[in-house]
Amino acid sequence: MENGFITNAGDLNKFNGQMDDLARGILNAFDIATASPAKEDSDGKVTSGGTSQDSVQHYGKVSYQSHIRDIGWASWQSDGRMSGTTGQNRRIEAFRLIPVGETDVVVHIKDVGDKEYKNISKDTILGTTGKNKRIEAIKITGKDTPYIYRVHQKNIGWTDWTFNGNWAGTKGKGLQIEAIEIMAAKFLVNPHVQNRGWLGERACENIIGITGHNLRLEAFKINPLNTEIKVKAHIEDTGWKDYGMVTKDTVIGTTGQNKRIECLCFDGDFEYRVHVKNSGWTDWTKADGVSTLGTVGQALRIEAIQFR
């Protein structure tokens, strides 16, 4: 069926952006009933396209489920899988989390503000349903299990991974959360960067250090959170140093000496990559205690690390 002639990108985008309305109009012309489009509300019109979570149920170590605008309760997701949608302007109105030990949650809800839920269960509804109220920020605190989590927020996108007891999302800006990812923390890392000093503990899945500013990673500390991690580092003017099994107080590298970390070797149950001066990110490598990432003898600084 020919719908018209398209001669430029602007018309093509307009056509593609109204595909559902066009199809609905054609069907209605033949007296074929169609579902009404979602009514626009304070969060704007629902759009097509974007990405949606997996429709299959996924249960794991940390499992969670979202109540999504015009969809309702979606299937359970787990261990860092996306729950919700992106690019569709669909707010998450509530979620449920199967706690691993005692867990408290605080949710910032439109027109309500902060609402605290103590010692939640699988059936605790975190937020509201049937009230068209968006969730704008969340805070999860595990007494027995340290969680990390991040949210996809309207006009912002994905936040960094946030650790146990800290806010993910924004309050006071009227921006809906559209997707959530939650998992148990592997470990935390605190980087010491040239001219910046210690940047503070963050989930290891984030970028540890700073890229794009020509700043060397001079040192870092790992809070292993009950995991076993061994580290070796090649340091400017020092060479290889074996730190063995690290604790949260082990300083890997140097501070106050203006020395770059040039190469790293990890042993643990994870993969890692490093960002090297002039060449950028390496490939992901298993922390097998043998493989090294970085350079030796080339005077090239490591600027950042990332783990998964």
C-alpha cells in the first residue's frame, strides 16, 4: 500500500515516528478495531522503539521486578539484567526485590517524596501502583549483602553503579526512572589520581580513575568484600611489586611521589581492562594471576581500570 513519496530525511523521520498512528488509521478505515494509544500524562507520550527488558523470567542471586507504565508488572530479572525500558518514555512506578538477608529500601516518589521500607520481603511493593506516580530515585541498603545498582533516568540515561546505601537517580527534577539494574557487589575500589588525590570508594564496575584528561593513576585501594584478590603492579622507577592478598587498607601504587602505574596483574574471580596512555582501553582479560595489562619499559601511564 503506497502512503506517499518520501524525498528527504526529515520526512522519513516523521513517517517512522508516526508508524503506529498510520497503521491504526488504515485499520480503522476498514472498521478493524485497534487498541487506543496510551493517553498522554504529566510524563509525556509513550513512544515506540527503544529497548525493552527480557520477557523471560530470570531468577538469580539478586532478583527484582518492575511495575511499568501501561504494562504493569513485568517479568523478574536478576543479577544486573535490565528491568524496565529505555527510549519509550515509560516510567517505573514500583518495583519488588527478593532480599538477600535483611534489606531496607527508600524510594523517592512523585508528590510523595521519600518513602522508607524496612526489612522488605519479596512481596513488598516499593512505590505505588494505579496512581500514575513515577519513581525518581532509589536507595537500597543490605545489612547482610552489599548491593550495587544503577538506574536509567529520563533525559539523563544510565547513572554510574551506586553502592549500598547511596542514592541512584535524582530528586527534585521531576525525572522518571525508566529502568533498573541491581546485583550483589563484587568489590569496591578507591583510586588515587594525579592532581586529584583519593576519589572515594566506588563499585568496581565503574571506571576507576579518569580518562580523557591525561592524568595518571598513581594508586588504588580495593575493599574485597569477603572475596580473595591478589595484585601485582609495575610502578615507574620501581618495577614490579607483589602485594599478595589485598585488604581494604592495602595501597597499591604510591602517593605523593608522582609515579605512574604502568602495568597490572590480578588474580581473582573477575575480568578487567585498563586504559593506557595513547592507546586507550585494552581488551577484557581474565584475572588469572598470570596475564598482565599495560606496558613495561615504554613510560606509558595507566589512567583507569574497569572490572566485571
